[in-house]
Amino acid sequence: MKAYIVGGAVRDELLGISVADRDWVVVGATPDEMVAAGFRPVGKDFPVFLHPGTHEEYALARTERKSGRGYKGFSVYAASDVTLEQDLARRDLTINAMARDEAGGLVDPFGGERDLREGVLRHVSEAFAEDPVRILRVARFAARYAFRIADDTLALMGRMVEAGEVEHLVAERVWQELVNGLAEPHPERMFAALERCGALARLFPELRIDERALARAALAGAPAGVRFAVLAWPVEESAMRALCDRLRVPNEERELALAVCRCRNLIVAANAADPAALLRLFKCADAFRRPERLAALLFAARLAEPAADIATIEQAFASAASVDAGAIAREAPSPAEIPGRIDAAREAAISAALRG
């Protein structure tokens, strides 16, 4: 029985990146032998075990065979006769198909170290085409490392798209890969990769990508939810709602993106000479109940439309938010008059602050 560190931990160590988590592959062992050695079984689809001391994951070496459409359509074979090279051969990219033995020696049967040095994302084998998630993973790695995609790998991705494989992806998985890619240092490269292989129009037909805005978002350290809102900036609300419905986008990211679509024109038109329009913007954004959403909305707007006068909007909101709506409500002659009186007071506060 031999154990090897595999995958991302080896890749990142060669890149000089701090390694937080390590995955291990065990060759020459059975599940019973792993349990007898004190490992705790946790795998559902194939044999994975937790080390009794470090609690790191140890998976038995395995092979996979395509048995259906989509990324779950595989049958797995994990047994003591599966070699390390066979296990590495099922992986997506050469840079992820390396291992280190317990003495620290590098096992690199597919040239992953060379591709790391040269900054190339290259598929290990034609088995890459069996899992459509790998199209998104390659695009995400392009966003992480700014590596180029090998011509033959890009061509294979294109053939997978033409064969309709991406239509079988589970919505939640597409969203997870999307949001992970948005959080990478070069998110615009993810969409460029997807466009080059034809997957962008199939997966995200509603989007019109502004690569410069995404690059600004990454440079500013914007969270992934704000970066998703930047994607929404040029999109009509109905189209963005359809995208969010299809991908089952979580509520927080969904509502921020839709707020961008609803409020975009008010943000662009905002100016100090029109307090009423500024108040309409704050009501459109539900800013008095959700000031944190307005802050995220304006962050996205600043990245998507640098010419927008965000400073004026922020100053106006600070003034409007200082109005004591509770006191106005208590002094109003009737409940019906409360909303109008609060709006008038907030508009007056905005006007006074911006004049000064």
C-alpha cells in the first residue's frame, strides 16, 4: 500500500502557492485494509477515507467509465490493482495530473510540470470529453492563472459544446463554477475562454460581457456577488431574471443583480440638481430598509460605469437616511399622509445637503 499527494496540492506547491489542503491517493489497498489501518470511510460514490490523525482525505486509486450523459454519468472502478498512472489519467488537465510520493518525488506522467512552466492548460486525454463540467473548470483555471488554453484542448471543448454536452449540466453546478470563476483574479478570461469554445452563448445567452468592467472588479477586490451584479449592468431585468431562475441563483446575489437592472438608468441619470430623482433611486433600491444592498449596488455601478456620479448619490443617501421617519409618522394627522410627508422630508434633506 502506497500513498501519494495528488492534484491541486502538487500543482500549487510547484507554483509557489501556499497549500492549505492536501488530497491523497492510495494504491494497492482495499477498503477493508484502510479501515483496519484506522481510516474512517466517508465516500459515497467511491472509496474515500479520513486519516485517523490528520483527517486529510485519502481516496483509493480509481478509474472511471462513461455510462450516461452529463457529469454524473460515470461508473467508477476502485480496487487494489488500479495504478497511480491510471488514476492520474482520468483527471482533467495535465497540471492537475501530478503526484508526490511519500519521499517527495514528483510523479508526472503527462507533462504537467512543463505545462505549468509554459503557462498552458492542456487536457490529459480524450476522456476529458466525457465530463462537460471540465469546460467550465478550464475556463476557471484560465481566470485563476491567466494561462493560455492549448489549441487541441480548445478544439475539444468546442466539439463537446457542439455535441450538446453542456445542455446536460446541472444548474447548481453551473452556478457554482460561475461564481468561483468570478472570484478569480482574472474573471474576464473565463468568459473569453467560454466564448472561444462556443459555450458562452449556450450557457449564458443573456449576458453581454464587459471585460474591462470585470477586470476593474477584480482589481478592486470586489466580492463575487458584486462581480455578478457587474455582469447584470447591461442586461434587461427580464433577461436577468430568466438567467437567475435557470441557474437557481441564491437570493442575495439574485436580488442585487436584479436591483442593478431596475436602478441602472436612475444611477446614470443621477445629479445634484434633481433631488426627486435621487429619492426615486433610493426607493427603487429599497435603500432605507436595505442600506447594505445600496452600498453593494453602488459598488457594482462604480465598476460598470466609472463616469457615474456615485459620490453625489452616496452623499444624498446619507442625508435622506438621517431623516427621522418615526417622528414624522407620529406627528402626521392621519396614516394616509405618512408616506408623502416622509418623502417630502427626505427630498428636502437631499436638496439642502447637495446645495451646501
